[in-house]
Amino acid sequence: MAFLEVRNIEVFYGDVQVIFDLSLHVEEGEVVSIIGGNGAGKSTLLRSISGLVPPAKGEILFEGVPIHKAPPEAIVERGLVQVPEGRRLFTLMSVKDNLIVGAYNSRADRVKEKTIEAVYELLPRLRERESQLAMTLSGGEQQMVAIGRGLMAKPKLLMLDEPSLGLAPLLSKNIFETVRKIADQGTTVVLVEQDVMHSLSISERGYVLEQGRTVMEGPAKELLDDPHIKTAYLGI
């Protein structure tokens, strides 16, 4: 039984179908990248797994338990947490207060003081900035707060939606290094990214989505060497 298993889901926004008969699995301890162009359905897939856009058909199981009919807060309580695209911080709150908001579920709230110390150890810049308003931070620092807030929920599996979006190359590199550290510390990661080279380079496996369907999957190194990936996503 896979840690996370998506079985033949179909997802709609109103009358418009966005995901078509899509299946994937994630094993505990992996980093799995989901890549594809704009409109491929990547973010919708994460939103469906998170319970924000439940699938019309198919099943989603986490640790062997069906979650596709569960509300988002129950999914977070189980340990499956999404860091959304665009950071979505409370800009007039301090860094520390933004982090503490992430520990709202009962499982995380009990250990939030210990968890925030672990977040500061992983992301020391946040300790330096803990009293600053989120709106005063750089883009890279804001993304670190968003990731830290996700970690405050004590995820077993962390889903990241375009964490490097809009960042300069050096800051983007730091974000990918942080994601790899999170995985090395024991958290399973699903990574949606348009930066295909960096996302696959820190992943064990990957899936390629096109128009709401899985068109390729396999070990990350094999995908990086695939001629279609090189042409379509790496410009080679």
C-alpha cells in the first residue's frame, strides 16, 4: 500500500473537466515531482488531494485511508499539508505569528513551541526576522515563511505548489535545497514546479502532466534524460 495513492480521479470546475482518469502514488520518504506546462492540471491535482476540490470520480488514499470525501481540515489533521502557490501570508502579522497560525490543528498545537524551534533551525533567517511584519520581507524570505508555516502543521506529507515561482535564481536554489533538507529529515514531499531541472534533481521520481492527464512517469534521473522532457521543458 502506497503512502499516498491517487486512483483514477476526475476533477471538474463546474462543467469544465480539468483532470482526466489520473493515477499516481507516493511512497513514504520520497520526493516526487509533478511537472507540466501552464494549465496541465498540476495545482488542481494538489487542491483535489487537499480536499479543496474533491474529485467527481476516483479515490484518494493516505496511509491506506480514503480521504477524497474528507474536509480539508480533517486531511490536515491526518498529516497531509499543502503550501499553496503565491505564499498567501498574513502580511500585517509578524513572521512568528504567521508560523504559529500553521499549528492550528490539535495534533500540531500541542507541540508548537518545539516545532517552531525546529523550523528556526532549518530556516535560521526566520529567527532573525521573527518580529518583522511579513510584508517587509523579500520574496525569498516570504516563501521560507510559507514553507515554515506548512511545517508547523507537523506534516507527514508536505505538498509544495510552485515554491520557486518569481524568485531570482540564487533564491530559487536555496528553496530547492531547503526542500531536500525537509525530505532528508523524514517528511515525504510532493513538489509541483515549472523549474523542471531543479525539481527533478532533488526528487526520486516524477510525473509529467499534460492537459489533465499523466503522460509520463518514472525515476527522476530517467525523466531528465528523456528527449521529450529535454525538448518540451528544458529547451534542449
